[in-house]
Amino acid sequence: MWSWDITYLASAIRGTFYRLYLVVDIFSRKIVGWEVHKQELAAHASTLITKVCLWEGIQPGRLILHADNGGPMKGATMLATLQKRGVVPSFSRPSVSDDNPYLEALSCTLKYVPEYPAQPFSNLEAARAWVHTFVTPGQRHRGEDITILEARKAVYEQAKARRPERWSGATRNWSRKEVVWLNPAREEQAPKAAQNRAMAA
């Protein structure tokens, strides 16, 4: 399941913005595709999704693509592309602001990292060049995170063994999350809520 959105990047001309189209894999958080354009158009989104499906080898009927209810997301060109490629569209519920949390968080991170330019982008090429430096590696997407998490767990356990007085309880949980939810069912939320209450007590 992928999620996508469009976020604004300030240009040097007051009141005008470049549009960053971002597509992220919900499970791995890999940015599977992105483009920066001057306009917000369903045609741009359609082209990007077509490219990304080809890059990632997506077969018809194997992908759900989530988005909010913006014009480009529901444009006829975009929906026709999804139907042609066998991609199932998914949309946020009306008047629900947090139904696309991974993209909202990613856009926020992008604009608040220390490396984000203090001045607006001078031109479209400058915006594209900066976004290219921001795009993160795909370790989880490729399954490399399993070894990485095991190594991190070992380091924490060794640190606790050396200095147990610095730890009030268990070390950080480095277990791999095998399932990621966009909108968890109530039965999935209940154990987590109980755990949070227990930790707060």
C-alpha cells in the first residue's frame, strides 16, 4: 500500500510555490517516487504513478494507492491511469484531517530538517536538486532493517549490562513491526491503548 500527496515549496516569487509530489510505501516509509512541478495537475500525478509502478515492478491488482480528496487525487486523468494499471484507489474520509498521516509527517519532516533552505528556492531546478538530497534510503523496503534492528538491540543490551543503574526498565523495543496500519481497526487499537495507560500509571 502506497500513500501520496502534494506539498508546497516556496519559490523566490512571493505568493507562488512549487509543488512536490511525493509517493511513499506505508510499510517501509521508502519514498518510492517524487517530482517537483510548477502546477498542481492530475496529469503530473498520473505520469509519476505510471513511472513508479514500472520502477517498482507493480503488477495489476497488487497495489492500493491512498490519498486525500484533493483535485489531482480524484482527477479523471489520474483515476483512468489507476484503472489502467490495476491500482486500487483509496481516499481519506471526508472532514478527517489525519487519514493520510505518513505523508503529512513526511512533508513536515522535509520542511523542518536543519538542512532545509532558509531562503525560498530560486527556481524549479534548485527545488528539484534539494529534494533529491532529501530522499532517504530504502533499508526497510529491501529487508535490510532486520539485521540492523538486531544489531541495535544487542548494543542496547550490552550498554545495560555494563551500566544497569542507568536503566529504569527494559531497553528500547527494537522489534521489527511486521504490520503497519493506515487506520487500525478498534481491536488493533485496544491493546496499544491499554499499554499506554499502563505506562502512564
